[in-house]
Amino acid sequence: MSEFDLIRTYFADIGPARADVALGVGDDCALLSVPAGHALAVSIDTLASGIHFFPDCDPEHLGHKSLAVGLSDLAAMGADPAWSTLALTLPSADEDWVRAFSRGFTRLSQAHGIRLVGGDTTRGPLSVSVQVHGFVPLGAAIRRSGARLGDLVCVSGTLGDAGLALRQMLEGTDVDPALRRRLELPEPRVALGRGLRGIASAMIDLSDGLAGDLGHILRASGVGAELDLMRLPLTPAVANAVRKDADWSLPLSSGDDYELCFCIPRERIEDARRLGVGLGCPVSVVGVISDQPGLRCRQANGDLLNAVRGGFDHFATGA
């Protein structure tokens, strides 16, 4: 198939029709309308073969994940998804691969009401870039810079599952299917992020690990934090791995969780917990914001963890 055949067949009609899309895929530009009283939240992510996913990964899963990582960014700002654009670089026009990729991308687009409005396809080493756009009421976006002394540090879901799946795959051992699903088919916490508007003081999505991503909040807010390692929400598989090696890097430093980490005044914690219960997404208090700079992680015996490795960094030494 030609480039334009691929676009017409697999990407011209992804996501529900939206009144704010006057013109989508098929012209030089999309024509879009931002509703009055709202800011436009925009984020872009690139997934490269051999860096973010294995070259032989399931293309349907890749289609899902390539959109999910952007939706997670919108969730972290409390934004409602609206539009996406897709730049897809392919080694060849493999129609079966593209069909499966489109299926995964389409399914998640429909689930979150986000319309694909443009993009590009080209030949080259396999990579996927997705830009997402969302709406948030003026003044309601949840930024990284709002954490205050005494706020509770919370996370959604569980931590370290995707990191453990990746470890098992790299070691060539049997991969737990539930963990692999968490790695390849993450569920962005869009509804939770939206519900935390007016409740959370600061928020970030956990793409590069709790320690590193929470560190961004601490720097932006000019505060510190202390985590209670015994309160981190872990599945039995991750808890066993931590216990076996006395290594907290899975829940603290492995990426791809795509959960939300947020800070919240103590008096609003029950609101956040009820929200999580209603969405089937548990919320756990894991620490507190302090005035002592930096991040401290306290172990069960009361001692602080000696070294806390930050999150993934593409250009850090040894990354």
C-alpha cells in the first residue's frame, strides 16, 4: 500500500466525531475549536523501537500504549482528552502490522473520546510520536508546583509491575501475564485526574519512576518529602521481588507505571479515597511533604534508605 492508502484505510476515522473538530485528517492542517473558558493542554511523546519497546512487540499493544502515555500526561494536569495527532515511521508498509496498530490506537481513542485529527507517515527505523490535546477549565490545571508543607503524598494503583515485567523479559524468564499487561497495555488515569481538580495541590504521572517523578514536584514546589516504604502499594509479585533482593528500585525507580502521584491537603484525603473507590482505582498515602529539601525514604526499622536512584533519563550516564 502507498503512504496515502495507509492513511485513508487505517487512520482517517479514528475516535468519535467531535463538534470541536471542523476538519480533521485529510488536509494540510486540522481546524479545531477550543471551548470558551478553557485552556488547551498539549503534550507529545515519542516511542522508539529498542528503547521504549521491543522490536517484535505486538503492534496492537503498541498502538494502545503510544496513545496511553499521552493520555496519562493529560490526566496529570486534570485535562479532558480531545484530539490527537500521530507521526508513524515504518521500515516498510506492512499492512498487517499497521492494521493491528490502528486497532489498538482506535480502541483506546474510543474509550476516552479523543479524535485523531492529523499526523504523518514516513519510512525509516520504527518509531511512534503522538501529540495529545485536552481541555481544562481556566485556572483549574493541576501543576507540579503547588505542593505545600504538610500535604500528603499519594499514588494511584500499584507500583513496579511494569518494571518487573521488563526485568523478567530481559532475563528471559517466564513473564507473569498480568505484569506484562501492565507494561504493554497501561490504563491512563484520566477520570481520576479529572476528579482531582480542586482537590490535589500538585500532580505528575509516573512514567519514569516514583523517586524521579516525585522529585520533579519537589523541585518545582521548593519542598521536600519523606516516603514510608512500607506504605507503597505493591502487588504480591513486586513485594516478593523487593523482599528477595532487599532492592526497592522496582517501586521507586522503574518506569512505565503510568499511575498518578499527587499531593493533597490532609483534610481532603477522604475525598480522594472515595474518588478512587468509585473509579476502581485505589489511592494510597505513601508520604508527606516537608520543609527539608530532597526525598527521604524510611524503611520498616525506621532507618532511611541509603541511596535512592532517580528515574529513567535518556541522556544520563549509564542510562
